[in-house]
Amino acid sequence: MAILSSGPVKMTSLLEKTVAIIAPHRCILCGNYNNIVCFECVKGLPRIAEPLCIFCGKSTAKWRPCAGCAPKTALNRVWVHSFYNGVVAELIHRFKFDHARDAYKPLAQLITTPLPDLADLTVVPVPTVAPHIRQRSYDHTRLIAKEVARLTKLPLANALERTQNAQQIGRTRAERQEIAESIGVCNTPPTRILLIDDVCTTGATLQACAAALKKAGAIEVVAAVVAWQPPSTKKKDR
């Protein structure tokens, strides 16, 4: 198991440092220079009012899969902060497609909001396809996961990898399921895992990660994502 540092993420180039100084992000809600959504405004973003099952959308207890979906998944729970719309969708879009690297900070803040006190878990990012990392010059899920680990004081591990680099954008549900299943374990996984991702639509990727981890020896796999997008409202971003 490869354990990664859970400390603050540092800018990796002189260019990033220069841009942060001369052109800092301005909050799209209040206009203050801090981040695309500043830390104060993040606190006021709407949350999903009641726990739901990310596979079917039914109400459920404590973010567990519902009785009908539980037998079909290796996931024990999936916490979600918001629906994928409005300011949350714009924040994620800018992070993934407009090179707004620092958006990982408010996104991690959103992810940790609905989480209970957690112990004995290791944070593991959902792996990103290589073309997306090259396009952005950063691994967006790993950045969020590192910040979640810092905020929750949990260890961070690299346990998963993509075995193919097909992208899910524009794919049918069946095609997305097939692509999601191209996830493998690259290191001996921790026993209890908190998976981190930005958006969940069908739940196929999270389920594939959980199945691979449990097959490799993990006992419990839970997940936390920023936003849930019901498949019927799927947009280009995911």
C-alpha cells in the first residue's frame, strides 16, 4: 500500500505561483478574491436535504444503498453534498475544464460537510483517465482527495488505477458500466476505505472501485462525492 502525504497541496510550478499572485480567482457569488467560490460562500451552498441512494435516488438511511440496490453493490455508504446544478456544477466545470486548479479546496470543503466523525479509514481517490490528467496538467480527483485527507486528518493511499483510458463523456449507461469496470488495484488496499470523487451519475465508477478493492482484501468501502447527477439529467461534463 502506497501512503501519500496528507499535508497541504503545494503549487508545482513557478507559473502557477505567478498566476495565483497576479490573477487570483474571484468568487462568483460575492466577488471577493479568494477562490472561484470563497470559503465563506461555500458554507451557504445548498445541500441535499435527506440521505438518498445514489443508484436509484430513493430515500435511504444514513446514505446507505437502499434495500433494492444494496445486494448489487460492494459500497457500504455514499455521502453526497449537492445535486449537480447551479453554482456547484459551475465550480466543478471550471475545475475540470477551465484549469481552475485551486477549486479543489472548496470542493473538498463541500465533500467533508456531510461526513460524520470518521476513524480508521484511509482516503483513496477514484483514478482519473490519463488523457484528462494531461489536458489539465493535474489529477483532479487526487487533488480533492489530498485536501479531504488533510481536513479529516485521515491517511491517504494510492490503491487504484485505470487499466484503460476510455472516457465516459457522451457514453450510454451500458458503455459507462463497461468503462468503469476497467479499474484495477495497484497496491495492497487498506482495510477500510473512503473513496473520493467529484460527481456521481450512475454510480458505476464508484461500484467498480469498491468491487475491485473488496476483491483485493478491503473489508469496508464507503465513498463521498461533491455532487449527484441523476442519469436522466446527465450533461456533457460527466
